[in-house]
Amino acid sequence: MYTTFIYEDTFEKKAIKMDFKDSSHASEPLKIKRPTQPKSESKGSDHCDPYSQPGFYDFVSPLLSNITYRSLNKDCQVLDPSPLSYIENDLDYEALRDKTAVLIGDSVDRQVLEQLCSYIKGNLTISAQDSHDKPAEDPKSGGYPRMCYVEKYNLVISNYFFYGFDRDDIWTDKTNVYLKPGDYTKRIELAKSAIGSLNRKVDVAFVNVGFWELARFDRLDTNLELPEVPALREEYTKEYRANLKSFLQQVVSTILPKSSKTRLVYRENHYPQVESGPFFSSPSTINREHRFDRFKVSQLNQIARRVVEINSRYEYWPIGTQIRDIPAGEYMMDDLHPNTIGAVALWGNAILEYIARS
């Protein structure tokens, strides 16, 4: 059975229709199997990461599973056939069995998870903020955790929502999409509790903090009546670097299960289809030309890359740079969110490969 949810997008006041298998309203919680022992051997267990290598996307084929990244490092190539090809053809792919991945970010991660889950025939559930064993109070809200469960592989992929590094609940006026608490330190505890309720080790965690920070900085500038410019002020770049460094440490030390030797992959920000538009609140009559300016996106990406590079515990996935020159209309659903091609072929297949290699 499929259910259609229509909710207002997190970044723009725009209704988005999503169809997916309905297991969120079942009378009983979804039963998730514990990983079997011994655990199956993963292909590419040496953690070769072709997505961190110089290369490009082959964007010629109309088949989603054939849109693949071409690494220029002959010793570190993407898996061929791809994990998506195996799943599309209903073939066994042991490298995905008993695996668990979490996406810690925003509505981009939510859209990727929902569309990918539908495509790989998983069951999507929407749960309470602190536990996957309890249903969400309002399944239409984008702020609740999502979990995709693929029973054939006992595969779990879940996502957890953060309003950037906000500490002051500045988005309470966004009543159509806001889900308290906004304070990211409080949401850390909620994510920790929800991930703990999975009762599984986490193989790989994808982390991103970007567009909500650009929106927050933009609002702060507006409140101070500062002129709008296409670059971030220096104090914002320093604040972002310090917050991101602290947040990644907290993901490892607080959010993720202590028993997990989890790969932590920072997902680079992609470049939005439209940089200008109404001020980031609803309702709004204030137009902002540089709200998500490409230069600002690049600034955050360069800071994030540096934070990741100085800690060998983290990995960097430059997805934003890799797809920057693909026409946005080919893979974007709206200003900021990927359509099925983007969510499945560009983001999704790479996520499955990271999982398979973990």
C-alpha cells in the first residue's frame, strides 16, 4: 500500500507530494531484525572511496542505475555493477546485508531518503523524535526522524533533522514547518536517543550542515539592518568552523552508539538552482538576492573540507562539486531539493556504495 503525503517544503513555502509505502501508521511497530552472525563480508572492505577521487558523473544514460561516477583513479573505481543495479534487478547483494546508516542533516537528506527508499522498495516509517519505537505525532512534519527498512537485506537507513547550529529558536515563526526544539544541542540528545532505539551498530554516518546556517546568517544580517552581500562576514565563517568542528566531535562521542566504529562522511553542500527569493521565513515580503549565493555555499564547503581534513577520523564527500555543472533542472525538484534522478542516481547510489564498503 502506498500513501501520499503533501507537506510544505522546509526551505520554500511550496507543497511537495511524496508517495511511499505506508508503514508509519501500522498498529504494531516495524520489527527490525538484529544483524546475523557472522556478518557478511563487504565488497571493498578496504574503504576505497572512489567518490573522493578526481572524476566526473556519466550523465548520458537515461537509466538511473547507469548514471554513475567515473573515478580517474584506476585503483579506486566505483562498484560495477552498482548496488542500485543489483536492487533494481532483484539480485542478492550481500554487502548491504545487516548494515545501518544514518543521515544527519536537513530536508535534503530527508528527500533523498524518502525517494531512495521508495525506489529500492523499502518500508518508510516516521517516528517520534526520541525513539523509532514510537510513531510521530504529526507524520506530515518534516522534522521527525525517518527510517527506511529493506527487509530482504535487513538494511536500515535513517535520517535526523537539524536547524543548523541555531541555539536561540529563531525559526518559531515558521509555524508550517517548525518542530521544536530548534536548539541544536537539544536535538543532539533526541538524535542520540532515537539512534539508540535502533539497537544496532551504525556502519556509516553522513553529516551535513549548510543551508540552515546560510539562512540563519542571512536573518541575523537582516535583523542588524546590514546591507546584503554575496559573501559571508568573517565572524560567520569563524563561527561556522568552530561549530562544525564541535558538532562532528559530538556526533562521534554523543549521537552515535559507543560500540560502533562508524565511518563518518561529511556530505558537501550542493549548489542551489536559485540563489535569490523571499526571505527565509513565512510569510515574507522581503526579497533576498544572495540568500544562498554560490559563493557563500563555496565558503561553507571550503571550511568543512578543512575541518574534515585535519581529523583523520572523518571523510569528505564532494558531491556538491561533482554535480555543480550538471544542469540543475536535470536533477533538482525545486530550488534546493533533488528530484528522483538526483536523490537516487546521484546521492542515493553513492550512499548505497558507502554502506556496502563499510
